[in-house]
Amino acid sequence: LYKYKTGTDEMVDRVELGLFPATMQISNATGLIYVVNFNLHGGHDEISTVSIVDPDEMIEIDRVETGIMPHGSRLLNNGLKHYSVAMMSGKLYEIDAMTMELKRTLSTAPNKMNDHSGHNMKQMKMDKMGHKMPPEKPTWVYPHPNDKLLYVVNNGTDNVVEIDVEKWSIVRTFRTDKAPYNCEVSSDGKYLVVTYKGAAKTGIWDLKTGKEIAKLKNSRKVTHGVVISPDSRYAFVSVEGIGKEPGAVEVIDLHNLKKVAVAEIGKQAGGLTFWKMEN
């Protein structure tokens, strides 16, 4: 993990983590950075970890074991709980940000009663083929602004599940287009925006009704990340591009449900974040 000074781009310090660190975030409660170690080339039975780093001293102060190939991770808005999903374990993991202890785990497989995603059929096919690995392959988790709900993207079974944090159970399942990858909820709690990596599209969902209200085709073939502006007006989507093709950031107006701008950037555009807004 590298630390840079903004303004001058000066590299200040670095710290060694686990293999293939992926997503990270700083807790509002502890001020520490939580980084999942994806362990891309590890075996399908090799448990991985979450590194917890002091950003001032740039020291790894703990490393918590979770699942196999953890990818997406996010903290509650209050910073007290850290959530991550492991692709090859098919589970959601909850870490207490204060005690740094793994508290709870949950399968991301939709419940049979509320599953409209075709998961059960896919599971039957997997079972017949002798697969032991869960087919969900969750890639992302994101909290609702009220910190009472979590949204987990199941890349392998084409759905997003809504999880009640207190009950620790799946309450709704949203069937998506092919290979959903990342998601984010607007700060007003109205919209869930999901990137469909396999379909090269972006879906916009109304969380009150649970319906997809728009699905927009992206300018490149590999849709990746999404971040929503603090005023809940615009979604910014990164699209990787293939080969020599440049990556892009596309801007979607969530009020009019239309794409309003495209900025071409470097190749393999992936994760992105929002810096700030000024009037």
C-alpha cells in the first residue's frame, strides 16, 4: 500500500500487505484503513485476509482471516463495521472495526422463497457437474445510507441481494443482466446503480419498488466500477476497454436516466472514487 501527498504527488511511505490487495477504505470511527487481500493466484481452498493499516505510521497492525479470494469491501457509514465478500467462498464477512474481530458470516445465496434470479437452476447444474465451489462468486458489497441494509453483488448467478444487517438475512433479491460486478447506493437512498461487466451495461434500480428503471449500454465492452455524486444526481461508471482501446468514465444523470458525458482515460479503467463537491 502506497501513501502519496496530494498536490505534489510525492510518495511518502509504503507498507507490505497480503497478496494482491484489492479494495480499501478508511473508517470514520477508527481512522484505520481496511484492505482485502484478493490472493488472485492462490488455490481455491486457500483462506485469505483483511489487512488493517494505520495510515499515519503506515504500519499493518492486524491481519484478519476471512474467505477465499475476497474482493469487494466497504465499511458502514458510521465506520463501526467492515464488510467484505469472498468470491470462492460465496460468503459475506463482518469485522468489528474497533476490536478487529471477525463477528459474523453469511452465505450470499438468495433464499429460495425470494429468489427470482435463476440461482436454483444454476445450482442444480453445478451439483450435477460435481462443483463444490458456490456459484454466486460475490464481487461487491455496499451499505445503504441508513446502515441497516447491505447490497451484495453475485457475479456468478446474475443477481444482487439485499441484506438486513440486524436480522443478518437476505430480504430481497434483484435479478440482473449478465455478470454484475460493482454497485453503489445513492446518498438519498433512492437508487441502486449496478455495473454489468458481462453485458457491457449499467442498471439503475429504484429501491422503493425494487424495480430496474433503466438499463444503459456502455461505450466499451467491460463495465467495471461505479460511484455516485454526494447530491445523488450523477453516477460515474468506469469501463475498462479491451486491448489497446482506452478506458472511459461515463456520466449518467440519475434524474433523467440518460448518459450525459463520456471521458476517455487510460487503459483498463477500474476502481474510482469521488473527491468532493463545491457549490
